[in-house]
Amino acid sequence: MRTQCPDAIICVSTSGRLFKTFEQRSQVLELEGELKPELASLTLGSLNFPKGASVNEPAMIRALAEKMSERGIMPELEVFDLGMVDYAKYLIQKNILRAPLYFNLMLVLCQGCFVGCVLGTNNR
């Protein structure tokens, strides 16, 4: 891939939706050579989806962030609600997250669930 797209940035997922253990979730952080990622997702809290949950306990978030730091991988800080921004600030104060920081803000989910709930039009 890097031969064909040398400027591509590889971002891997450490999602809690499919994998539950640190070993499973951090396995992608061990990739080497041309497959070593520059970025890795780091969801800053737990959240529910229509068909399941993404569980991200504080100890898991810290362990994944520390592994990313050890490997020189920048966390893609996934924020699904404003409480996750507060948790990012806490991790920065504890020196678990360090600049430069990359935030991915995804504040509207579920095909308009948020908008539908606010407007009172969501029938789910």
C-alpha cells in the first residue's frame, strides 16, 4: 500500500465493540514495518449503539493510550459526547495524553437520532 500511496496515513481501530480484552484490542498496535500505523482510534468513553455497546472503561482507555505512546502511534481521540472531551482534559492533566492531539468529533449518530430526539420526531 505504501508503494502505491506513499502519503497515505494508516489508522487502525482499537474498538470495544468487537473485542473486549486489552490483548485483542491492542494487537493492531504491534504491527511493524510498512503496516505500522501512524494513528489508532481511542474512544474516550463507553456508548450504546442500536445493536450493542462499545465498552471503554477508564483503565482500558489509559492502557491503550500508554501502549500507543510507547509505540509512537498518535491516538485518534474519538469523541461521541461532550463528557468525553472532559475525560480527554483529565488524561492530559495526568500526562497520559500529550500534544499534538487529534480529535475526531462525532456528535450526531444513529441516522439523526440526536436531531430526532431534540425535535421530538424520533420514533425509535
